[in-house]
Amino acid sequence: MITVAVHNKDGKEIESLEIDEAVLGGHVRHALLKQAIVMYHANKRQGTATTKSRGMIEGSTRKIYKQKGTGNARAGNIRTNVRRGGGVAFAKDIRDFRQDMPKKQRKLATSSAILAKLQKGNVVVIDQLTFAKPRTKDFVAVLGNLKIERSCLVTVNQADENLSMSARNVSRVSVINVNDLNAGDICNIQKILFTKDALLAMVDSRKNQKEE
């Protein structure tokens, strides 16, 4: 069991929760985690870099001058890559770098990423995170009370417009729904800030998946 403290907005511990490691797969699967991260990085690649090959260049295919007798080096047509205005040798073409993983593997990789953060003490839980109106200063104050100084992934159970607007101008902080968590986003930040409802919803979801 991993014990996680639940804080209020002032950073004071008000209760604690126990999370069974077995719910998150029992141990961190590093190979699967790496595979997932490579997939998410590959899927962000556009693959739109292109250059013109000699077949795409306009111009005659006639040999510029005869092979022998001119004293010049041997030359073919003007579209060759060794001449100015010619095509590119080994020209780049549009590519699709996308990779895929089975749904169960993606979920297991996400569980491993969360478990790794829990084991290193990089998961922070707050009882509630609501604001009467959008105010970045109030949100930054909460992060300071919770001793979150670097990148953070704020995970909520339900969308909150005031929270999203309060956090959108804070560097390296993102707000995400608990159902949209993935290994790529989790491994790209230092700490995860769960609301209590979001953490319990995540644990219940993993329990139901395990029973299935």
C-alpha cells in the first residue's frame, strides 16, 4: 500500500488515502512505458519535409554534350543533382511516422507512469480545487502552498472553466481530465496534482478494468 496525504488549499494535511499498488499493475513496467513514450513522440511528428528529386525538376533529359571529344567531364542531363538547379539526391518525401499500441497496453503504460510518480513521491492530492472566478494569482498561491515549483499536470474529475482559465497562463502547467491521462503527458512533467475526486475515480476505474 502507498499512503498519500490529502491537503487543502493552504497546504495543510487534512487526511490520507491508501492506494493498493496492485490496482496500478503491481510494479512499473519500464519497457512498456518506453514503448508508449516513443509512440507519443512519434505521433507528434508531422513528416511533411519534402525535396524535389531529379524526376520532379523541369528540363530536358537530353545529354548536354557528347561523351567524348569536348575535353569536359562526362555529363548527362541538366536535372542531375550535381548541377545547380538540379534535383536532390535521395530526395525527402512525405512520411507518416505514426505508431499504434493496443488499448490495454496504453492503459497499462498509463498505470505504470502513475505508479512511478507515486513511488517517487511526485503525486500531490488536494481535497478540492475550485475558484469563484478566474484568477491566476490565486492558483499560483495554491501551487506555492503545495510546494509545487516546477512542471505540473493538474488532474480533475470534471471540467472547471474557472480553473482552466486560472491555470492557462502559468508556465509548464496543464489541466487535464482524469479520463484523458496518458503516459506521455505524465512522464513529461515533474508532479501530478490530483483532486481527491479525480484520484478516487482513477483508482475505481483501474479496479473495474482489473475485474474485467
